[in-house]
Amino acid sequence: MDLQLSLEEAERLHALLEETLEQGPEDREMEKVYRLLGWRILAEKGGSGLTGKIADLAREADSLEEYERARDQMLGPILGGLERGENRDP
């Protein structure tokens, strides 16, 4: 199935899904739709700096899983550095 939404419509739907997920019980299907929509929004919007690099990964990925793997691989060293003890507030 192919669904056509404007960027604004997709962003509103993404926000509504986020609200629903935060308020209700865990729903794996809805969570996957939320992640899928977020991936496609990021690929459409782009950005600069780190956001731009992640958006490039989103555009290049052929699936949600491929995108999430590439994103986690890119962010792993950054997040690891931020989590080191010397980088934490006392």
C-alpha cells in the first residue's frame, strides 16, 4: 500500500502517535508505525550538521531496520563519549 501525506500531515500524525504511545499501554505495532513515520519524515526534511548526516542515512536506507542500524552505528561513539564518567555532571 502506498500512502501519500504532506510533510505537515505526516508531522501531525507523528505527534499524535507519540502522544498516544506515551499515554497508553505498550503497543508494538503502533510503535513501529511511529518509528517508520519518523524515519520517512527525517528523510524528507533533511537538515544540517549531525541532523543532516542522520537525514542522509535515512534517505539512503531501504528499510526502517537498515536506517536504525546505520544511525545506531553512527551515534554509538558519540553516545558512548557522552556517557563516560568524566563527561557527566557531578
